[in-house]
Amino acid sequence: MKTHIVLLLCFFVFNFCAYKQKGNGSRIATKSEIRFAKNFTLRPKSNYLELQILDPEKGTVERTYALISKGQSPRLAKDIQAISVPVKGLVALSATPIGMLHKLDAIALVKGITHRKYVWNPTLLRNIAANRVGEFENIAQLNPEKVVKTGANVLVFDGFGSYPMVEDKLKKLGVVCLPNYDWRENDPLGKAEWIKLYGVLTGKEKMANRYFAKVSKEYNALKKQAVKQPKKRSLIAGCLIGDLWYMPAGNSYAAHIFQDAQFDYQEKKSKGTGSVSFSLEHCLNVHKTAAVWVEPGVSSLQALARLNPKYRFLDAYSNKEVYCYSHRANYYWENSASEPQHVLSDFIAINNGEASAKKLYFYRKLSE
């Protein structure tokens, strides 16, 4: 059950900045245009870059930070927290920042994680084994002194509207808490665009912009290609957790990718950006004839049948058209946010019935 919940969470799981520092000529945010992401903004000020993290529910400003380069010391309002950039290191209590830092050749800046069992990145695993990276499995009871010993000056965590209980103490010790809301973005490119924030934090903004431009171009080309598909296959997503079946809501990240891959997703009109829940009876009635089933949370058909024998009544199960990333979940958690073009490519291949002829990138057909 714990594995199912973690997999599900991971599943649903506008500004132009051209800023040149005065005085010493150092630069922050040479060119960061935020076009798709809705949960953060970057705005140039006279001698720093303003980062605003937005509340995904209300769209209002949740926190404001000043990203300050070396040699600058601006006067800040009390509600603005300062972050010196490039950062000395980050404690990443979320998987997607690890993948984005990997893309920026900045994995050495990761000084802390939740637990090594949730990590895929080989370099990071070696650093953990060498005791160069701290583990903070109990996020609710962080040890501030242990965080400081990592050498990090920023702690990134999945935002749920609440902050670590020891935030004030961490702040006094020079560590800023920064919520990550990439998982609340409903546009696949908006989710990937968070790499621009990590580009600024690590001093690799240009690299981040180039990477995102490449991803955006590839994603849009695949999306355009998918429109030419002669037939849409029907799709069911998610799985039972307890007595309820959770699926992506109609305006969620996953539902957008289903649509871009030209799947016929029956729940596309459901409201929300997260998940919606249904009874098993509803799913067996509405989705019985769905051609494809994705994200069941396990890697074999036998495991599915053991979880609930009634899964066998779904045509996708009977026809062995069930796909998931659970065979390599850590890899998916770390990299899918910054590689939406590969998620889309997988779904297009599955929709076209080409999954057996083409090696999928993240996903795999469930074994028997």
C-alpha cells in the first residue's frame, strides 16, 4: 500500500529577465523567460533577482526571495529572504530537483536527500556511500545542525502549503527553505520549466535555457506528429488505493499528456488539476473496454491480479495492454519532470500500438 501511495503521488504527482549587475559587472538572470510554469516567477530588481513562489491553489504569492550575486548587499523588506547565488549546496527533499541538477551537471551541489532507497542517480549514490551527502528521512523532524553540517545553504522540499517546523532555526543558521511546486504544474512544459530556476540557483542559467529550449522543441514536434494519428485508443489510468480508484483529473499534468498523445481519456472532463476518485464499479462500467491501462503501480499482471482479482474484467488487462514505469520508479521520479518529451513519446508509441516494436524510454508493458 505504501508503494502504491508513493507511485500515485509521483504520478499526479511569464516574465522576461535581462539583468546586468552594476558595479562589478557580475550577472544574474541574463535571459530567463518563464512562459509555461505558473507556480514561480523571476523578476529583475535593481541589484538582485526576485523569485516569487506562488500558491498553486490561489495563484497568490506564497514566498518571496532575493537571489543575490557575490558582491551585492541590497536592502530587503522583512518578508523577503536572501539566497546567495550560485548556492553552496542544496538539500533536495524531492526527486525532481535531483533530475534537473543532473541535467545541469550540478549533481555535486546536492548535499542532502530523503533516503538513498529513493535515489537513482549513480553519481549521487556514490556520494551518499562516501558520506558526502546527508539523509533526512524524517522530514517532519529535521535536525537543523545536521542540515548545516552538509554545507548547503538552501533546502528544497515538496510544498504542501506548510513548511518545516524548524524553518526559523534553519534560517538563523543560514539555510533557506524553498518549496518546490513543479509537481503542481498542469502543463508538461511548465513542469519542465522549473529547470530554469535551478539554472539561476546554480549559476548555470544559460545551460538551463538551452536545455529547456531543446525539450520544448522536441515536445511540440511530437505533439504535432501525434495529431496525424488515424485512430485514438481509449485509456484508463491509475489504480485502486483502498476502496477508491484514483485517476488524473481533466486539467492535470497527466491528462494533458494523454491528450497530446491523442488518447481518448474518458475522464478528461473531470474538474481539477490533481486526481479524481471513483468506485471500482464505476471503473468496470465506464472503462471496461479501454484499450490501454497505464500507471497501475506494479510491474506484472500477476501482481495486479493478487491486488484485486476484479482487475481481470478490464479488457486492457485481458489483452495485456498495461504499462507502467514501476520497473524503474526512481529513474522516472527523478527525470520525467525534465524530460516530458520522452513521456509523450512513450504514450504516442503505446497509442499507435508500436510499444512492442519500439523500445520505450520510461515505461514498460507489464510482464505476466
